[in-house]
Amino acid sequence: MGFFPTSTTAGAAPLYRSPGTSNTPNEKARERNKAVKSELKTHVRRTREAVLAGDKEAAEKALVLAGKKLDKAVSKGVIHQNQAANRKSAIAKQVAAL
């Protein structure tokens, strides 16, 4: 018997899904949410990197973009509105301190 269990009936489909298949709506939503969250982390990170570099102009531009991305994620239901507000507040405070 192999690593993955299969059905005992000849010709029947296996009891496992091969990696990378997203047939169900839940899996499609999970993949989309994962991509959106990754993008959020990237934009917040870029804002923090600009703050660490001391580049106020770049930090302000990155802050605006990160805020838009956070708001869009909230409207799509990827993250909660309070989480977005907390993240925006934290990075805005860092930019304002420059």
C-alpha cells in the first residue's frame, strides 16, 4: 500500500486530492485571501523600511498605498476592520515620528 490511501474499488477516484487543485469555492477563496494578505505584508513592510531609511517622502507615499490596500482587504472581507485600523495607526505613527 502506498503513502496515500486509495479506494479499494477498481477504477474509483483516490481519496486524496493532488496538490494544487482548487476545485471548491473554499479553496479558491483561501488562495485569494492568502495572496491579498501577502500583498498587505509587502506594502506595510515597504512603509517600515522607508521609515528605517529615514526617507519621509517615500514613507508617506508607501503609507498612502498601504492604507488603500488595507481598506480594500477589509471591503473584501479578508481581514477585520479593527485589524486594518490598528495596522494603519501603527505605521502612521512611525511615519509621523520622522
